[in-house]
Amino acid sequence: MASAPSLTFLVLLLPFLAAAIAPLLTRALRHNAAWLLALVPLFNLVHFAGFLPEIAAGSPVTGGYAWVPEVNVNFSWYLDGLSLTFALLVTGIGALIVLYSGGYLKGHEDQGRFFSFILMFMGAMQGLVVADNFLTLFVFWELTSITSFLLIGFDHSRAASRRAAIQALVVTGLGGLSLLAGLLVIWNVTGVSELSLLLATGDTMRESPFYLAAFLLILGGAFTKSAQFPLHFWLPNAMEAPTPVSAYLHSATMVKAGVYLLMRLNPVLGETALWETVLPIFGGTTLIVGTLLATRQTDLKLMLAYTTVASLGLLVMLTGFGNEGAIAGAVLYLIAHSMFKGGLFMVAGLVDHESGTRDITRLGGLRKAMPVTFAAAVLAAFSMGGLPPFFGFLAKEEMYYAMVQGDAWSIAVLATAVIGNGLMFVIGFAVALKPFLGEPVETPKHAHEGPVLLWLGPATLGLCGLLAALFSATSHAYFSGPMASAVAGTPVPVEITVVPHPGAALYLSLFTIALGILFYWNLERIRGMMTALLNAIGWGPDKGFDQVMRGLVRLAGLFTRVIHNGKMEVYMTVTFAGIALALILPMWLFGEGPAMPAFPQLPFYEWTILAIAVIGIAAVIIAKNRLTAIVSLGIQGFAVAVIFMLLGAPDLSFTQFMVETLSVVILALVMTRLRLSPADHRPTGEKLMDMTVAGLAGIGFGLALLKITQIPFDNSLTDFFNANSRVIAHGRNIVNVIIVDFRGLDTLGEISVVMITGLAILALIRIRKPRRGAAAGTGEG
Amino acid sequence: METALSVLVGLFFAVAIYLLLSKHTIRILLGVALLGNAVNLLIFTAGRVLRETPPIIPDGLYTPPVPVANPLPQALILTAIVISFSFFAFLLVLAYRAYQDIGTDDTDEMRLAEPEGDRLPPLGY
């Protein structure tokens, strides 16, 4: 087993490496790069398929590396029936999608970038489904949100596309945060951070008082990602993406991540009254709303998008229904849906690509022009409609078997499933038949069969849906059986075959089909009714999203105007009031103020110089004209210089004298050229306010300094410099040695600051307003 | 001496901040200059005051023979004086140029970067 973990690690990394070289490869080979790039998901598919016998025998595989071992964060993976089947779907459909993108975006200038994005997305999705550690799971979960943002916004020159991308990112990103919080709750309650260990914790989570919190937070993650009503709106909008993206994100990946999460945590969080009530209610509502909204659409992609919403609802409903048969039904339906929905999306893209429109009312009679596409579409539609001998039939039989129980709750759920399936049957056949049957209709482009790159994907998926059902024993042994067992947490045998058995389930199936055919003939009428109904309501979560986003911008604008209002004295007042509080409050609250000092006994000349400094600063404030103020500034500066001189700092003193002289001279030079009055014109109230703030800050600094001087002084640095400045650095003036030697790098920084300021001053002096220079005709600088 | 200097530093800060709170650039500039001195005195006093002896080692000795003034704050302040002077000069020129170009020294009227009634960012996508 030494090589298998590292190979799995490589497999997890491979799509990201391929994404890095995809643009270069595409520049060299153009759309044919798809053939090479598809080898990456194919390689991963083969690698994962190698685990099939082991997993089917019931022994999960784990592996990984320590990431941040101090806090139990690992980069680890866990392969059981659930994650393996997902990994196979992600990589298998991924390979077909890469090929399909090669044909669909042939000649597109950004095709390389597209390959890069879709491979990154594939890597993220594949990591998500095999992740074991919570943090690994979360990182990949967020990566799918980010990469799907890039994919949905691929055509970023259109506003609709940008909006859809932002919407998907906001909704699924918020869900991701909710998921993180939920995982942290679970981590705290159970004390384990690996899914594989979590599955062995039994009832710990269900009996915890934090069950409700964890449940709601996890649902927040799952329902946003899997587009459950009323958070479903981002999914149809994501149809702004190129069709390969829709086919991939909305069949096997992105939107299934939420269902994956629910299935994964079913053994831990499931089997409670809450779980078995909330999930079917939300799932059932989503199923009905999704199918009804689908009937209203005439755009092939949008019809499929809403049935995806509906299918996700069905999956959530079945996962929460709570018996093993329903779980088996959910598993079968998930596998079937990945194949037929991926195929139908690709068919929709193919029709659009070849005929120039996806509007179902403008399409017809394409069966002769596009026979392969038509065949692929019919194969997928049969599976979607749940007709034998296709995989969708198995799923529907299994779920009906499980739900025929007779109590009112089961009947309600069953009725929801039957109506939902009937409506999905309609949409499936409308998409697969309407563009192809009937009289040929004039389309924007002259339609003919697409290239092999385009029909390979849908044809393969359609055939898979047929073969998986015909050889149902094999597919149950390797895929549905282990997956259902992993979801249920106990071994679940799946035995359904394509041979119809007379019984309630079969009659329900027949009834569903009859219902579907009835709806099919009345599709136009249902569409009209739905349009009228939605127009009457006139509001939906989609509009709500816009309102929330606009509200956010307005709130941000308001906040900025209040906080950042362009009035400097407000900024200054707030800053200094904050400083004053920070200095005084802790001292006051904790009783850490300075002790009352003794009255200082100073020689006469020191009192004098202190008095001169005080007079200087007082004069700056009360000076009536600018020259007096500037000269007073000089007085206090020289007083400070003398203080330095008296207290053993001759170097400081000299520098201070020089700097103060220069300051006064240039201040006088510059300010006397302006007709400025330094006197204060503020109203008295404002003056009092400023005085209070300034006074408090001054008191704060004074008290803090007093306190500092009253506590013992740590002399070690000073002693070091005193002892070493001659011995090591060979200088007798200790201050100078510190500046040029011990802290030489600081001085270099200081000199650089001075130089940059000098340059900035020069630049300021040299710039002239263009109009002024031109009008006055004066020279530059 | 520390006590007297602490009171002086408090006064320096109070006056400097009072000037900084003004709306007129020239008063703000005076405040900046005072604030520099206030901070320098603060650092100086916090390093303790040991009176007259400067931190210089006499010829022929390897360490100071008597207790000397603390050299570390002095080194810090020396750096600070130079930097605050260069910034003061920069601010001075900036204020001068701003007055020349905008025609006011009132900070309320200097609203080139933050115009009044600024519009909202775009509400679309």
C-alpha cells in the first residue's frame, strides 16, 4: 500500500497541474488539445476504478498526509461506496465534458482559459467527494464555489453572465461558511475531525444538545449548493455559462455536492424526527416548484436547469425519507440523473451549436439532419422518463417500492414524487423530441450533424444509462450497492432489475407515465397558466437577491458617508478622543495611575528654561498674527534644545538648534508669501470641545509618562551599549556609535525617508497647473 | 526632574493636539511641529534623566567611568528629529501648493479627493 496513497495524492493534484498547462497546450494544438487533456480525467477514472473490487467487498480506503498536525488538520481522503461512485462520475463525465468543450468552443479565442477553469473545477469537485478531513473537505468545497464563479462568468463581457456568476458565488459562498461552522460544531462535540472516524461515533451527535445547531448549519451548506427552494434561483441563472459548464456543473458535480454532504452525514445526523421531516418538506417543495417552473420555459437549457432543481429536490426528499429503500432509490436516481442530465445538456448545446437557437418553439424536424444527436437525446429521455430498460426506470421502481407504506406521510411524499416524476417526464421528452420531430423549421443556422467531439459525450452517457440497467447485477454490486450501504451506514442490498414485476410500484410507474403523457399534450396550456401565475406573483427570490445586493451597496455608501465624510477635524477629533480614552480609561479602571509625586526640587536655571518652553507654546496658541506664532514656535524649540543640553544630550541639542532654526526660517519664508491669518475663527462651542479633547489627551500622556518613570527601569540595553561601544565598535561617542554602527540599518532607512521626502518636495514645487503655466507664460519650475 | 518634564510633556501634547484640531492648515502645521517636540521629550524622559554627563567615553578608557546619560533614547530621538523635520518640510510645501492651487487653507473646503455628495458605487453587476 506504500505507493497507492502517493498515487492518489498525485491524482488529486493532477487536474490542477493540467489546468496550468492547458492554455499553452491549446495555443499549440487549438481545439485538438481536448483529446490530450481528456486523458487526465480518464487517468483519474482508471485510478479510482482500481479501488472498485476492494470497496465492493466492503472495506473503505483511507490515506493522506499531516497538514497542520498541531491542530489535527490533515490532507486526507476517504474512499467508500459513496465517495468512490461520486469520484467515478466526476472523472468519467469530466473526461466527456473536456472532449465536448473541445468541439463546442472550437475556435474561441479563450478556449485555453476555459479548459484551465474546467479542469480546476474538476480537481476541486473530485477533492470534495473524496476528502476525509473536515478542513480538506471545506477547502475543496470553497474551491468549487470559486471555480464555478470563474466558469459561470466565463463570458464576462455580458452583464447577465457577471450577475449569474456573482449570484452563484454569493449564495454558495455563504453556504460554505455555514458548512464550516457546522463542521466545527461537529468537531467540537465529537472530538474527531475526519469523516471516516465521525461515521464510527454512533449516536454522539444525535444525543448532543448542539444537534440542532449542527443540523441547521449543515443544511445551510447543503441547501445553498444543491439549490433547494427558496435558494434555488442561482442555478437556472447559472445557465449563462457556456453549455459544457451547465452539462458538468448541473449533472454530476457542483449541485450534487449538497446532496453528497447530506448522504455523507446521513449515518451521523439522520434518523431523527427533525431530519426526516425537514428534508422531505424542503425536497418535496423544491421538486414541485422546480418542475412547474420548468414547464414555463421554452429555452432548452432553462427547461433542463429547472428539472435539475427538481431532481435535487427529489434526492433530498428521498435521503430524508428515512428507510433503506428510499436511500437505495436516491442512490440509483443520483447515478441515473448524472448520466441523463449530462447527456441532455450536451444535446441542448449541440442543437444550439448546430442550429443557432435553443428556443423550443423555433425548433423542429431535426431528426434527419442530426440523427446521432436525436438518438442520444432519446436514450437520455427514456432514462429521465423512467422507462424500461433504462437506469432511470430502476431508480423510480426502487423509490416507489420504498414509499408504498400506507400512512398519511408516506402517501403525501409518494404523491409528490409521482407528480414530480410525471412533470419531469414531460420536460425530458419535450427536450428530446420537440426539436427533432415534426416538420422541419427554419433555424438561424443550417443544421447538420455535429462533429464527433460534440456527440461523443451524449451518446456515451445515453448508452451507459442503458447498459448499466441491462447489466444491473454488476452495477449494483460495484456502484449502487456499496454507495447505498455507505449512505445508510448499514449494508443495503440493491436487487432491482429491468424486468418489471407486477405490484404497486409498477402500477405507480405506469400511472406516472400516463400522467406524463397527459401533461405532454397539454404543455402549452400549463406553460400559459404558469406564466400567468408568476406574473401575478411578480416577485421571487431572484428579484430579492438584486434587492439585497443593492441594499448592501446603499448601506456601504451610507456607512462610508458617515464614517468617511471628508471633514478632517472630525477624523482628528475621533482619533485623539480615542487616544485620550485609551490612555486614561485603563489607568482609571484598573487603578494603575501614577503615585502623587513629590514637588520637584530643581535649580533656578532649570525652572527658568522650563518656564520659557511653556511660554513659547502658550504664545503659539494665542498669537494674533502669523509671524508672532512662528517666532513663538522657535522659542519653544530652542527651550527644548536647551533642556537636552542641560540633561546630558549635546548631540540632540545641536541637531535641535539647527532644525528649529531651519523650520522657523522656511516657515516664515513660505507663510509670509500667503495672506493667511493664523487666528482662530472657530465658534466657542467647537473651541471648548477641542480644548477638552486636547486637554484630556495631554493629561493622559502626562500621567502615562509619570507612571512610566515611577516603575523600575530595565537598564540592560543601555548597559550593553555602554560596555561595548568602545570595545566592539571602536567609538567613544556612544550615541553616534548606536546610530552609525549598532543600528546602522535603521539609519539607512532614515536617510532613505529623508531623501524620498526631499524628492517629493521637489516634485511638489515643480508641478504647475497646466492652465496657469500656459496662461501666465511663466517658465516651468 | 522627571516629574517636571512629565508635566511639560503633557502640556506640549495638549497644545499640539489643540492646534491639530483646527481647520486652518497653518495652525495644523504649527501643531505638527509641536507634536514632534512633544514625542521627543516623551522618549527622552521615559529613558530616565541622569543629569549632565553626556554618554561619551574619555580617551584611554573602554567604558564610561561614571554613570552617564542614557544613550539609547538619544539615538532614537536623533533619528526622530531628522525625520520629523523632513516631514514638516514636506507638509509645509504641500500646504503651500494646496493653497496656491485650491485657493483656501480651510480643510473643510479641500474636498478634491472626497467631494461632497459623492455618488453611490454602481448598483448593477
